[in-house]
Amino acid sequence: MENTLNTGSPVVSVVMSAYNAESFLHEAIESVLNQTFQQFELIIINDGSTDSTLSIIKSFQDHRIKIIENDKNRGLIYSLNKGIELSKGKYIARMDADDICMPSRLENQVRMFELNQNAVIVGSNYYLLYQSKLKHIKNRNDSDYQKAVLIFTPCFCHPTVMMKNIFSQYNLSYHPNFLHAEDFKLWTDMAQYGTFLNVAKPLLKYRHHTKQVSNQYHENQLKISSDIRSAYLQKLGFKITDEQLNIINLIGDNIFIRTLESLEAIEMVLLLLHKQNNTLQVFNTTSFSTFLLKFWFDSCGNTSLGLTAYHLFFKSQIASLSHVTSRQKLILFAKCCIRRFN
């Protein structure tokens, strides 16, 4: 890999936006500079910070750091697009100012790109970091599965991704009309240009805290996410009614189900997607069946219906589309029993 990538320009542009990020910024920058793969530039956009963010950035004396200063606080979308526009790398890695890269993150993702020339996004497993506790979150290395997940929800944790730098080639960007769901929209836009891959090891510690956008602007995200789902399904050729889109939103927004009618409606929509995909052949049948089973499993485990939901899960044709392990059966049984009283 070193021979094929031994060029004067950076191979990877790491793009980080920072706004009043003094609490965790030093550790985030340090985790990028200490990568085992060293052919990168780190573009940091100081987005009008009023705390010590800028002085923390300037405390690092490293020629790979490129500091961009916005004239005022312009927000994440503007800052990321500005960083991408200035990127010189073959690949662009996202990084947030409060997360931590594992030392071999860039090396692992670049290697996967170099071994898979059709790839446009490479994500990874990650650790969810809450206070001092770590939880390993796994993702699938299956492009059709990942793209099917976009029917409901983003298929990558945003700061884990590395993307092929095809933004100017296809006029791609983080779209300002999709504020607080800009990553979801971008994945649906990039899906047509190549494969989605995932490194099956945790390459990032993703910090969870109450100031995150996903916690502050939840209601706005729900509306925008519905628009993204509708446009994506239409682009793929799936035909759905407004009522069916509302059910898809129940699934994608992870709404707690309290009526049998709602759960049965979810089953019918999943079966409709299965039937239409068999005709359209948008996604590999095995990958799509695994995807449908996952969201049927999650839906049945996210109700107050108790064992009614458990029995409905196995009665459905969806349960026969892919293998259900004994462990999954136990997990679903436990969820149905516990959430019966929510």
C-alpha cells in the first residue's frame, strides 16, 4: 500500500469542524496526529468559536494542520463543505471535535479503499463513549444491506466514515436544506456511485453527550428524515403511498409501538418492500432479506404488546426470510417481556 500511495500530496484529508469545542478538542486532534498512517492533512474549521478553541488548535505545531477560520459561526454544513472544497486528498475522513480516532483508523480505511476500487464510503465499527463507559457498536460489511438501511435511517455513524473524494466530480455536498440530517442525505446521494463498505473493528470512540445536535434538534430531524426517505425510495423505483411512508417513518424514527394495528401495518409495509424488491432487483435478495428481518425484529422488540408481538414475529413470512438464531429468540423474548410494562 505504501508504494502505491507514495505521493507528494496527502492521501487523506481529515475534515473537522470545531465550534466552542475546548472540552475535548485537544484529545481529538492528538488522536489524528498519532495515526499509524501519516500521509494526511488535517483541515480544522474554527466556526466562530468564542472559547479557547482557536488557541488549542494553534498549540499544535504540525505542518499537516490547516486552520480555516469562519468570519462568524456559520454551522456544520457550511464548515464541512468549505473543508471538503479545500481538501487535496484522494479520500476524505470525517472527524468531530469531541471524538477520538483509534491509532490505526486511517490505515485500515485506506487499505480497504485500495483493495476495493469501486468503494465510495468506508465506515467502521466504533465505541460509543458515555462518560467513562465504552460500548462496542457493530456494523455490517455488506453494501446492499447498508444501502437498504437508508430506506429507514443513516447506515453509518457520521464521524466514522472515510469517503472517496468525488464531490466536485458529481456535484455532491452536504445540503443546507437538510440541516441536522445532512449526513443521511449525503449517503443517499452517494449510493448510486459505488459500494459502501465497513471495517469490522472499532476505529473511533464516539462521544455521547446532551449537547449533540441529535439531542437538541430531534423534532426537526424527524421531518427532514421523512423527506429523505421518500426521495430515496422514489429514486430506487419503490412505489409507496403517504400512509405507507408514515409507517416507514415509525420504523425509521424508532417510535415505540403501542397497538397491534401499528405493528401489523409495519409487517405489511416490510412485506411490500420485499415484494417490490423481488421485482425491481434493486438489492441483493439475501442482503435485503437480512435487512427486513433486522427491522422486523427491532419493531417487534419495541412494543408494549408483550408476547403478542413475540408470537406475531414468528408467524410472519418475514421471519422465514433469514435465519433467526437461538440467541436472537431469547433477546426478543426478553425485550417483549420487559417492554410490556412501558
